[in-house]
Amino acid sequence: MTVPSRRAFLRSSAGGLASALFVGHGPRADGAPLEVAPPPRPVISPVPTGLTPQDTLFLTWQRDPTTTITVQWVGPEKPDLGTIRVAPRDTIAGWTTAKVVTKPFGNTEIRVHRAEVTGLTPGTEYLLQIGTSVHTSRFRTMPARATDTFTWVSGGDCGTGPHAIGTNQIAAKQEPYFALIGGDLGYDNGTSARTAVQFLQNYSKHMIDPKGRLIPMVTCIGNHEVRGGFRGKRYDAAYYLPLFDGLYKETTYGALDFGDYLSLVLLDTGHVSAIGGEQTDWLDSALAERQDRPHLIVANHVPAYPSFRSPAAAPVSGLLGMLGITEKSGGTGDENRKHWCPLFERYGVDAVLEHHDHTFKRTHPLTDGLVDRYGVPYLGDGSWGQLRPPASPEKRPYLAAVGQAYHMTVHRLEGEQRYHVALEETGRIADIFATHGKRPHRRG
């Protein structure tokens, strides 16, 4: 793995990404109060009435994104919404029709509407129509080969406020092929249908690229998708799994393979599935099967290497301290570091995308928590729409760069080259990090 400098990146042909990034509306005023994650909402709010498919329409995937697409929305069940149809935009090929299936959306009267289309042509732009409506949307399938250059974005901890919308807008301007949201989408906490619907309304309205194409959404689960946050059951993710159980049919973790060139491994940091045990066994097998992919990316919500919360166990006082118990079990990310990080290192994961702490962060490449040029970098830390002050690299030696800004990451893949650009809501580039190929010890 090589790590080009920021200056080298800006001089390179790929550096056109930096100059091509669409910027926002200027920096936040100095002294403006910072917003942090809202507290859990215990009260179930009413769902908006009169929803149309276009109000919450979004695309996602259940299998290979080079040849399939899944079309979804939430709203009332109507007889004229029983099918969707797609057709290539630039050919005279006819329309392909797919049946819409519906299912409950938590404790509401509205339904999740889902239709999957398979057998599509890679790297092709399509038209989409729903039911009998002549309203036409556009989308594109993923490229067929790793040699093609493409861009996607990632981030987490969105919410539904103005900063989340601002980050949506600047993310869409980058013309990404898809967005990966690493948990804590709208902060519905498994109880607020209205919040979940508002998140979808924001995404549907703003995550459309400048050419008018819908930007598919891939997600992994976070604590604010689950009633209670951690150690829940599937039914506790009442407004998350009805939307994403096409990919997470039996578990709350899985993998999405893009042709033979990119694999996203999507994990559950203890919200429904325990980190150790079955999930770790599955992860071992999943990474072993994909270790030779040109790009192998992991995403999870709670970070192994936090930038705000402490990775160390908290001291214990009171009666437990008097009994000689000096620490609570583990700090933030302790289970990740114990069960998952050795697997990331063994199988040559190219980057781990982390969230939950509401900062910008990039670690050094790490092996067993120590700086190692052939180690695994961890990028995060979930500030799409929520914000906290990060710890300094002086206090956390594993941190290479941190910042206190709403942001998402623009990922540009060019053959075996990967560029990760942290782009703030204002349009400012916070960081550029690049890697090339697999680690030298894996090539030998």
C-alpha cells in the first residue's frame, strides 16, 4: 500500500477530483453553536398523510448492483401502484415490468412498496416509471469492470435537520453512483415513524445528481435504528429492517458484491446481532472469500478507534470500587478490536468506514492498534448531520487527522487506486487519503 501526499494527489490526473468537487455555500459562522445527537424519542409520532411514491422514492440493492436495482417507497397501498417499469434511456429497447410487493412499515397504516429488477446491463442509464404514472425518474447501473473509474460517497449519523440536508446536497453534486450511510439514518430509535419518513423524504428530494439521476442508498444498522440502541431484536428495528431486509433477510449484517471488483462488508456493532460469535464467524468466512477483490471495504457504526468517546474502560467508583473492581468492561470499540480488527488485518481490508462519534477522523494505517504502513486505515466518524468535538491526535496516537465539521467522504476508485476525500458541508476539503493496490506482503 502506498499513501500519496496531498500535494501529489492534487498534481495527478486523479487530482481532477479535487478541482471538480462541487462546493457548498461557505463556512459556518464562527461561534455558531454546535449541534449534537438528539436524545431518543419515546413518543410515536403520526405519519404524514397523502404520501405519493415520489415523496419517499429511493433505490437500493439486494444483490449485484451491476445488473439489478431495487425500487422502494413508503405510502398507502393503491391499486394503480402494482408495477414499476424500466427501460434503457439511450436505446429503442422496450420497457421491462416488475411487480411491486408491499409489507408493513412498523406500527403504521402505510406500507413499504418494493420492486426488484434483474438482468440489467452494467454501466447503463435507465428510465423508471411507477404504476400508471408518466412521471419518469432516471438511474444508472454500476460499471461492469474495475478498470472503470467511478465515485461513491459515505457517511453516517444524519438526522433530519438542516445540516443533514446540506450534506445531502453537496454529496449529490459529486454525481456518486451510490451513497453508503453507516447507521443512525434519521434517528427514529425504532419508535418514530414520522422521523423515519422524514429522513426518506429528505433523501428522495435531495439525493438526485445534477443530471437528474437517483442515487441508490446502501446502509448498515446503527443504535438509533433500534429501540434501546443495543442488544435488541429484529422487531426493535421497526422502521429500518422493513426498508432494508431485502439485503438483511435473516441477519443484520451482510455483504454486497459489485461484479468482481468491489465488496462492501456491512456489519452490526451489537445493535441486534452480537459482535462476537456467529457474526465474527461469518465475517471470517466472508473476508476470506473476498480477500482478492481489488477493493474490499468494511462499514460499521460504532468505531473500533473512536475519535470522541474513549477507547479505554471507564473507572469505577462507589461500592464496586470498594470491592476492588477498578474498571468497567471495555471502552468504545473494545469488542470490534478484539474480534474484528485481527480479521481486517489478516485478509487485507482496504479501509474500514466507522461512524457514531460525530466527527471527521482518519486513523493511521493500523496493525494491532499501532501505526503500520501496511495496516488498515479507519475513516469516519459519522458527522453527516451531527457534530461533536474530536480528541486530538496527541491524546489518541492512532489518529492521523481529525476535524469538527459536518462532512461525508467522496470515494473515487480508479482501477486499483483509491482516493478518499473528506468533504465538509461547506465544500471545504478536510482531508485527502489514497491507497494503491493490496499490501506488498500480500502481493509477494
